[in-house]
Amino acid sequence: MSQKLKVGIVGGTGMVGQRFVQLLDQHPWFQVTAIAASSSSAGKTYEESVQGRWKLATPIPEDVKQIVVQDASKVEEVASGVDFVFCAVDMKKDEIKALEEAYAKTGTPVISNNSAHRWTPDVPMVIPEINPGHIGVIEAQRQRLGTKTGFIAVKPNCSIQSYVPQLNALLDFKPTQVVASTYQAISGAGKNFTDWPEMLDNVIPYIGGEEEKSEQEPLRIWGSIDNGQIVKASSPIITTQCIRVPVTDGHLATVFVSFEKKTSKEEIIERWRAYQGRPQELGLPSAPKQFITYFEEENRPQTKLDRDIERGMGVSAGRLREDSIYDFKFVGLSHNTLRGAAGGAVLIAELLKEEGYIQAK
């Protein structure tokens, strides 16, 4: 690409916003040209605005240090200097909905890390390897918003990406019932151990709203487009428990599943290892070459050892075996702030660019 698309990060000072900054450093297609946040950060350089609050192990990229942070509420001003935006703001849902629609109505595509629009009927919620076809609903959304080029697309909850890809590879066997427990890192709450010392040597058996998302969002991903809206699937039945555990990054899931059609352990592993989606076909820059990695070892995947597989964009599975109540059980793992958050959103943007939905203004 001779000229990179200009990107804005709305909510660029928070943990997910920082991940966007990190991932877009030296990206072959995209360049950060604007960062927006709350009015308290506006007017400062990015380096000044995150001083003492930079949460990542890698340093702040040089290219963004001197970008002057803009006020995210000044939509026209921010949108005028970019081709599209990533949104990762910490606001009330109704405020997020209004803000993202305001950006979209300027003709600016919005790739959102937020949950506010995940159930808006004409907003695609995408895992690019699983339901890339859902981006077709964007045309109906543009008509509703009255824009030719703007739209909103969202990524799903980070927890479901530790087990939904593995189940998606097995849809031919028609899963009927799924029981999943997720063991979720503290970065999923936007925190590290310095911010949250109470998590040291501790497990909290509740994460507000997470179980409802984990049970319902997979059904929307497996849904279909009907008359310009996404209609969620009716099966499988999913029940979950979501637990906060004292690890920095990585969501691990233990999963039990029953199928309508009989299958074998060998066939399941073969499906996992062979699975490829649209990002692999297109060779997208952020796409993992191996989407699902299966470990034969009894003690894998492990959060600390395996969360960074394929630069944190792959998912993994292990301990597949038959079960005495359900048909099979396994363990899944994904990196929650890479595949599950900022990295997943960057991959969505790459898909939308290649499919013609994001272009230079």
C-alpha cells in the first residue's frame, strides 16, 4: 500500500486504547494520526496524558508520543482528520451509542471495542474467522444512519473467544448443549496488579454482566441476516460461569459439549487444526497463520505459556476427552486484550478494508 489509511483512536488513553496504539505502530496499512479521550486529557501530548498510567510492557511508540490528544466529544473535529476510528471509551452505554453513531454519521467507519452496539440489529458483531458475512448488514445500517460511507462494526466479548472458535469448527456436528466456565485475567477489567492488589492470591467468582454476554453473544455470531438485521441462532443452549483469577492476561475456558451428530476425538482435533477463515484466505496482516492450535500435552494450554501464540491472535485447545455426562470436554485459551480486544478489532478493520468498506476519504 503506497499510502496508509489514517486512523483515530477514540478512548486512546485507557488500557485497550493503549493496546491499539501499540498494535498500530508500524502497521503496514494503517497509521495513527489522531487520538481522542476525555476533556481532562485533551490538549496534552499523548505521552503526557498517559504518564504514570502506561500499562503495557513495551514503551510508548515514538510516532504517537507528540500527538496532541483531542476531545472525543468534538466529533467533527476528530473525524475530519481520519479515514476511520477505533473506539474504546469508558462511558455509559447510552452515551457510547450516541457517540459512535455521531462519528458514523460524519461518514467515518467506527470499529468498536465497546459492548453498547453489540445487540443493535443492523450492527455486525464479528469474529473475522467465523462470521465475516455479517458485514453485509452494513448497507442497511448506512441507510438507517443516512450515510454513504460511515458505519459501526463491533467485536464481541473477550471471554467467548476462548471457546467459540473451537465450537465453530465443529458446527457440522450440531452442538446442542454447552457448559463453559471462564477464568479471566485482570486486564479484562482494565487493571494490573498495581491497580488491583486485592486480586493477588485471590479468586472472585463473579464478573458483572459477563455470564449473560458469554451465553448470548455466541448465538448472535452464529445468527443469520434477515431483512437487514441479524437474527440470533436458537441453538446450542449455552450456560456459563465467569470467574476473575489472578493472572495478567489470558482468558481460559473449561468446556463441556454435546452434539446431535456423532463424532470422534480424532475428527475433532483434525477439524481444529485444519480450520481456516476469511482472514487466512486474504492473508490479513494481523491474522494468525494457525487459528486454532491443539496441544497433546495433558497440562496445556497454560495461560502464561500459551496466551501469546501467533502474536496473541491465535486461540488454543487441549485436554479433549470424552465425558460421562456430555459427549466431550476440553480446555480453551485466548489472549483477552489481543485476540479478545484491540487485536480482534484491528483484524476486523483489515477485513473491512479488504472487502471495500473502509477507504481513504
